[in-house]
Amino acid sequence: MSEVKSASPRTVRMMVLAAAVLLVVGIAGVVQSTQAQLVFMSENYVAEFAQTHIGVALTENDVVVEGDDALLADPEALLGGDAQMIPGKAYAERLSAVNTTDMGEYVRLTVRKYWADADGTKNPLLDPALIQLTYDSEDWVLNPEESTDERLVFYYRHLLDAHEAAVAPAVKTIAIDPSVSTATGDFSQCRVALSAQVDSVQINYADDAAKSAWGVDVDALGLEWDEVMAR
């Protein structure tokens, strides 16, 4: 019987910087009885990715995230021709997983969203809930017990077969809530930031492995992670 593997402590972290994505947002406010306008400028759209099990790889927009490739170096890749990111408009940002091993795996994907200052430091003054992600609920399960306004934790419903990609991405789009226009303060150097971590357990005793590695009851989540042979 194969030895049960849980998420490896080995972590590969990659920072992907994209150039010149502008978030220009007008706000209504009164400063000494005058209207003030707040400009959100994202000089870089940041996506930081890590994987804790070398058998699964994170993909962004159907491309495996590896090395130091600047996947968003072309703003059109995110903005689709827009000159700036328009609050309320959804932009394609597909986050998923692919199995790079010769055996089946059960997969978890953790996504974090936050605002960062120019130096990359997280800015807690802007609500991460203003960064909106749409996600797939047919092939992925969002665990509300682990999720917050900043963090979303997904479990892939199916066995991810050897050398196969998930049939659908967990995250599909990203948008900025229009209510960001009510924020007050100088956030001119703030930028949108995402991080994602994908890890997995092998099929043998998958329920127990998930409980041990992640502290979750997959049955309670409605997952049927049976001990089946990878196809």
C-alpha cells in the first residue's frame, strides 16, 4: 500500500509583477467644503503564488506559474484593452491547478486578496472585501469555515488524475467593488495583490490525510474523496 502523503513543507514562492495597471477611482468627499478626488494607482498588479506539494502546480489563465515570468507584463492581458481597471467590471483571472505526477491527487487551493502599498507591504486600511473574486461552485467547494474577506479556500470535488488539469478554474474573475469610491484617505500608491497556494493529498486514505494535513472533514464539505484508482 502506498504511503500516505500530506502537503509537503517544501514551498516554492513566485512573485509576478505586471506593469502599469491603473485604478483610477473618483470619490465623493468634503475637504474644507470642497470636493476631493482620490486616485488609486496600481503601478503593479501583484500575484504571488506558492505550492506546498510539488505534485500539483498552480495555473493562472491556463498557464502553469513557474520561474519568474512576468505573466501580467502586458496590461492588456488583464484589462482586455481598457486603459484602466474600471470598478464594477469583472476581468478574467483564472486560478486553477494541474496534476504533474503519475498518480491521482485530491487538491486544495487557497487564494488571498489584499491591498498593498508601493513597497509591497499589506495595507490594512482598505477592506480586502472590496476586491471581488467570482468562483466556480460546480467543480470546486468553497469552505466557509476557513474563508474570510481576505482568504478563500477551495477544494476540488473530483480526483485530479495524473497529468490532468482541473476541468474548471476555482477563481474565474476579479473586480473592484464600486464602493471603493467612498474610501477616504490617500491611497494613491495602493495596488491590488493576490496570492495563491495549491496543495494536495494522494488518494490512499484521502479523508484521513486531509484531516491530518488541513484539519478539515471532507465528508462534512460534501466531498466524496473515495479511495479509487487513478485513471
